[in-house]
Amino acid sequence: MTTLKERLHADVVGHMKDRNKVALTTVRNVLGEIETREKSGKTPIVLDDAQVTSLLQKEAAKRRDTARIYIEAGESERAAAEIAEAEIIEAYLPQALSKAEVEAIVDEVVVSLTANGSELTIRQLGAVMKPVTAKVAGRFDGRAVSEIVRSRITQ
């Protein structure tokens, strides 16, 4: 199975062959951001898929924010270009989970943690969040996950 970064590199070649300049430029920019992140700091690192996914989410969000600013400024062409780039980046992100799916994951974790008969309190929020976050991993908003966990614990 290829990593997300390998898929991005392979898609650069595909976009070149297809002469898709927008996608080519967008993917190259994202790869440049990944390489910058890997080389920054005292020792170089290699980003794993979760870190690359997080970076892709931030890059897509940046483009959406920029598009919103362009729309407010009356620059619809520039906004459309930013939205097109955001959509290209979002194609590499894992399928987002629905709220119901996240609630089912949270319920499953809560049941497994309360299986020994102990009650969960707000102090055990971290104990619930850790396995839930591992399962959700960038496919749902973290703040919303935290609110769902809090509501399940305080019931």
C-alpha cells in the first residue's frame, strides 16, 4: 500500500501527462509544504500519513479562507481558483465521518471503558478521547468530537 505522499508524487506525473496545470501546481505546492515541514527543525523527519493528512486539511482550509476573503473583496475569479485548489487537495483527504458514525465510535469506547462497572467522570475525558481520536483521525472536527464525548460522559 502506498503512502499519501507517494500518491501525491505519482499524481504529479499524471497531472503533467493530462496537462492539468491547476492540479499540477496545487499538488506541487502541497509537496513543497510537506518537504518544508520535514526539513524544518534541527533534525529532518519523515511525515507519516496522519501528519500529511493534517497538513492537507490545513492547506485546504487556508484556500477556503482565502476564497472567502476574495469573495468579500469582489474578486470572484480569484475565489474560484482558490476553491478549485481546495477541492483538489480535499480529494486526497479520507472520507469524512458523519456525526452519527462518530457518536457510535464514542459510544463503543465508553461502553468498553465502563465494562468493569466504573462510572466515567469528566476527569476521565482524556481516557475516552485518546482511543476515539485514534479511530476518527482527521475525519471529523476535533472540537465536535470533544463535545460529543463530554455529552456522553455527563449523561
